Amino acid sequence: MTNETMRFQLPLLQPAQAQKHVTVNEALMRLDGLTNAVLESTSALTPPEAVIDGQCWAVPQGASGAWSGQAGRIAVGANGGWIFMAPSRGMRAFVADQGAEAIFDGQGWFLGGATFGILGSGLAVRMSEKEVTVGAGAAFDTGVVIPAGAMVIGATAKVIQALTGSLQTWRLGTADSNNRFGQGLGKGAGSWARGMLGAPMTYYSSANLLMTGEGGSFTGGKVSVAVHWMELRLPD
């Protein structure tokens, strides 16, 4: 008889075991963290100061503190400390700080994985988003990057704090087409752009999302910006 289950390493009760509630409670804590799993991050190297029961993190290489030596495992918050679990190949989780599903490929997390073949190839659906404080000038680089090899579906934006300056309206795009995702966009808080492309476009070189003033320049404001794309993963 083994002492734990195969997939989630849940501790099993043993014959004539004392204090059975300890084993049962640990199994329940692991289930609470791993069922419909949400990983707060797959890249954080330092454990959070406050341990929240049931909150999960994928431990990367180089992690420190209480996570030292636990690379590749999932840290589950439990009773002020951590339980460490080994994910199995094909396990899915939502990665909160990336806004995407991920699949464990046996070595690490395939971020955005929509498909994952037996040879390791796959299709990823990804996004990048950022709330940016707009600087002064006729154009502003948001810092939101479209990676090389991405087939872009579109980009969105919403004005969080009214845009100021001499501009009348503005555009959202990239260096090769500054209105690819919208033009004639409003300056007031709550104004938005939903730049869905008529046909997905592949970027073979990386590009940043740019805001360009129409009829004048920016002096300030805040905007939330996001870009959405698909990309291909090579076989292992």
C-alpha cells in the first residue's frame, strides 16, 4: 500500500493510524489548492509575506526563502506555511498574473496552451496588458509588446483618467501603422477602443503598441491597454 495518491500526492489513512484528522485535513488542503487550480505566478522568486490558505504558486528555478530547493513544484499555502506538490504532465492551471491558462509539459508551464501534442508542439493563446501613465508628446509608447512570431487578433484600450493636451482625438497602433487598432478615439474617462482585426496579422518582429495624438499632442492621462495574439510552440 502506498502512503499517498498518484496524481495529487494526497496522504492516505493507514491501518490503525492515530490522529487521522491530521492526514485528512492535509489532503483536503491540497485538494482545495489544486482543484480548478489558480497559480498566482509562475515566475515569482520570493514567497509572499502573507501566506493565504489555498493560494498556489509555481516555484521557478532560483526561488529563495521557504521555496528554496522546491523548483518545479507547486507551493500551496496551508496553515501559515507551505505544502509542495509535484504537478503531472498535462495538468492545467490559470496563471493569474498573466491572464492565461497554462499546461504543465513535464518540465515547466506552457503559458497560454490551447493545444499540447504528444511531441510537445502546441498552440498558445496569449495577451499582454498594462495600465500606462501617458507622457508628453505627439506620440506615446505604451510599453505593451507584441512578441515576434505572434499572430495578432486585436488590441483594446480604455481611458482611465482623461487624456490632456492639445490633441482632439487619438490613434492606437504600431510603428508601421499607427491606426491599426483604432482612430478618432475619445479623450474622456471611459472612452475605449476595441481594435479587432478583420484578418489576424502575424508580426515577424516584435512591436510596441503606440498612442498617437490627432490634431495635437498629449500632456497626461492614464489608459489601460491590452493586445491579444496566438503563437505556435515547436515540438520538443
